[in-house]
Amino acid sequence: MTRRLMLTCLTVVLTDRSSFFLVSLSVSLLSIAAHNTVQPLRDASLNAFVTVEHWLVFLVVICAAFL
């Protein structure tokens, strides 16, 4: 939930493209690191699935940076 709020609220305030992608990359990497450290879900396979989802968000941000 916090990641979603940070991605939407903080990136709306930013006006230039470079700071937008810098914030998006840092938030996506921070969410990957936090989820891998905490492992908040009881089911290990569900934790792995959510980790893949975090990596997909990171991949989308990287792909958007190259467009």
C-alpha cells in the first residue's frame, strides 16, 4: 500500500522526466528489498509470486525509461 501511494503521489509532483524515473526506480528497488527482507506472507510460494510482481514493476519502469 505504501509503495502505491509513493509511486502515485510523489511522481505526480515531479515535473521533469529524469527525476520521475529516478524516484520510480528507487521506490521499486526499495519495495523489492523490503519484501525480500521481511517476507510478510506465510505461504512461501505466495511470497515468491509477490517478489516476481515487484520485479515486473521494476522491469516496466526500466522499459519506460528507454522509450
